[in-house]
Amino acid sequence: MKVTRRTFVSATAAGVAGMSTGGCVIPTIHVRSPYASGIPDVETSTLVNDLHSQLNPTRVHAIVKAPSIEAVTGAIRQAGAEGRAVAMAGGRHAMGGQQFAEDAVLVDTRSLNRIERFDREAGTVTLEAGVQWPQLVAHLNESQASLDAAPQWGIVQKQTGADRLSLGGALACNAHGRGLALKPIIQQVRWFDLVDARGDLRRCSRTENAELFGLAIGGYGLFGVIARLELQLRPRVKVRRVVETAETDGIIEQFEARIRDGYLYGDFQFATDATRDSFLQRGIFSTYQPVPDETPLTPNPTRFNPEDWARLTFYAHKYKRRAFEVYSTRYLATSGQIYWADSQLSAAYVDNYHADVDRALGSRTKATEMITEIYVQRPQLPAFMRAAAVALRRRGSNVVYGTVRMIEKDDESVLAWAKERYACVIFNLHVEHTPEKIESAAGAFRELIDMGLAHGGSYYLTYHRWARKDQVERAYPGIPAFLAQKRAHDPEERFQSTWYRHYRDMFGG
């Protein structure tokens, strides 16, 4: 399992007894299974929230489970007859309010999860949009377990923070992973079927309903429910993990060298202890190099066990220097291990992990982490990181985890966030759930957005709604036109969300 911005701060199924390590006192931490969903199988309340930040409590009118495309169509038509708005959700990890709307009908797509066809000749898979990544990966592995002939196929990329995320949600936010030379996921989408505001099913591709193809991918559910899609796979390849310590100054040159040498994936996870010179300036650089198919996989590879993850969760919040020491030592020990490229994309995530962290920290106030993702021109990354370190120290922000990844330019989606070959910088901030602390985090993120814009970049709309109007206009000058296209395709505004209402009101829609 690869450590990510979320798995670094969430542990797996175990308990760590009170202990002291290197002067760091570790209280007993009960942690939950990464396979247990925080969403009840039977929901008796219409109050919903996102799983990670838990800063989006929303009272919907009703929750409708949709086990078939016909059920999705029926729910939309019924909502239309009643004059109600429709929102949609899968894994419920979006943090910007895209999946909920007050008093709306919430279409729960988790049971829309059939994998319909795996074409081994073309290397494509057709599936319903409620399928989550673990189900797809397991299906591909099981379907090819007895096949010796090449090529075998695997997924190209997925979000890095968690696994139990729906494919429809990945398209709705135009997600990306840690590919070194990949565009966002729109690059792998062949076509999708969209249930529109009238309840009609429309096939969207680069040649059929092409305008909707570019609007709905990265359109946050505002043009309809993505119900079915065809995803392009890649031939499976083995990779060698190469891990080293690195400095922010020079890391872009190292990324570019790895890209020229054909490495497929990688990221740079930076130190988060604001009391040290290494804060945002030093980190662990992990990349994945293709190797010949005959190279044997590493048997029993070195991994973090459940106790390790629980300990790191606590260290990341309270003893950051120790967290980096433990993590870097263990991760450097994995250098040279051989994996299937698609298997190293997985990332277990423990729902509601922060409740256990709060207890371990003795916190009297509920807290979680909120994420922001800032884009900068690649040559300007070191200057941005120096400025960010100064600002975050001044504000006293608690950076729990952070990483740098690469993205290629997206020239297909209408509300494109990857407008250039950016460096993507992810910050996970600890946020106590009080008005003052939430505003403090919002202020920190707004300052980071200002810095990203000043360094030729932008930011990701997915994670929060805290940007000022002038920041939104600079980062996404096309958003008024995007909102106008939404109303043209959905004049009754059947599909709504907290996110949509926020930006509609911001731009006077």
C-alpha cells in the first residue's frame, strides 16, 4: 500500500497500547477497519456529510438508493414532478459541497455497481458509475488470474487518498493520481451515459454529444448523473520503487529526469514540522520505474503494519519530527521492491479515523483534516514552497501531511483545472470544528491560493469553497460561462448542490 495524503493520517484495524518511543508518549489508540464504511447500510436520518473533512453537514429531503439506471431515471423524473432539486453521491469524499444540497433528493449511486464488460482485446472495461475502485481492481485481477498470455490489463490512475471512491465521482471532479506524465482521468474515458434533467439517457463521447462530454467530466454533477462509462485500461507492467530523500530546491529537475527516463508514477512527500528548517523544504521522493516482465515480484514486501499506521497517525498530529523520521526510515527501506504498477495505486482509508485521534490527543473539540491543492508553474515550485512555509509558520497552521505531484495539461474538459503542466501541491491541514478555527484554516488556504496564482498557477475547486471571488475569477475565468452552459442544459436547475448554489450566488446567476 502506498502512503498518501490521507492514508498518512489514517490507520488500519488495530489498537496501539500506551507506550513511549523516543520521548514521544503514545496513548492507546483504537483504530477502525479500512474495509468498514462510515456510511450506514440503512440510513435513518436525512442529515448527511462528507467523510473526510466532515464540514458539510446537509439536511436533504430524501435519500434514494439507485440500484439500476432505470431507478436513477425514475428518481430524476419523480423529483421533476415534485419540483425538487437532485443531488448525487457515491463514496461521499468530496469536501466542497458538490454531492449534497439542502432539501434536495439525494441519489445514492453506491448500488449502481455492475461491471458489464471487460474487453480483453481492446483493453477497456464498461461499468456502472457507482462501482468503486477496489471492486474494479478485484474484478480485473480475478478475470485475468488464469491467463498467462500478454497483455494483461490494469487501471491507469485513480485518486490517491482513498480507494472506496466511485468511478462516477472520479469523472465528476476530473480526478488525477500520481502519474508523472498523465492528464486527469478524462484522458482514459472513452464514453459515458448521462441521465439528463428530463430523465433521458444520453451517450456522450468525443464524437457524440461532445459538448456534454467536456462539460460533465469535471462538471461536478451539474449536467446529470453519470450512470455508465467505458474506461481505457493499460497493459500491466511491473515497476521498481525508487526512494530517496530530496530537497525542494532541485526536485522539479529530478521529476523531469525521471519522466525522461520513462518512470511512470511518483511523488514528493515533504516534511511538516514547522519548527525545523526542513519544513516544506525536504522530503521523500518516491518514483516507479518499469522493469522487464520476467522480473520477479518482491515476496513479502516491507509494509507498514497496522500498529505502524496508528503510531504515525498520532505522530503526524503531535510529534511531527518523529513522524518524518519513522516514515522516511521505513519508506527508504522499501526502495528496490518490485510491484505491479496498478497494485501500488491502492490506498486504504479508515472512515472516521479522526474521532480516535481526537480521543488520543485529549481534544475537547471535534477536529478533522481539510485539503487544498495548489498548482504552480513547475520552475516556480521552490519559491512557492518557501513563501508557503513562511505564511504557514506565521499563521501557526498545523500541516499534517503534504505532497507534490505532476500533471499534464488537460485540453478537453470545459472547467479544466490542469490548464498547464503544473506541479500540484497538496496540503492537509488539521481543523478544529469551531468558527474561529475553521476561519483560520480558510484564511490559510486563501493565502496559499494567492501564492499559487502569484506563481503562475491555480487551485482545485473540489476541496472547499473558501476562495474569494477575485481568486475564483483569476483561477477559473471561464466559470461564468460554465454556469451559463449549466442553465442552458438544465434550465429548471434540476441538478443542484451546495457547491453550485455557492458559485451561482457568487456570480449572480
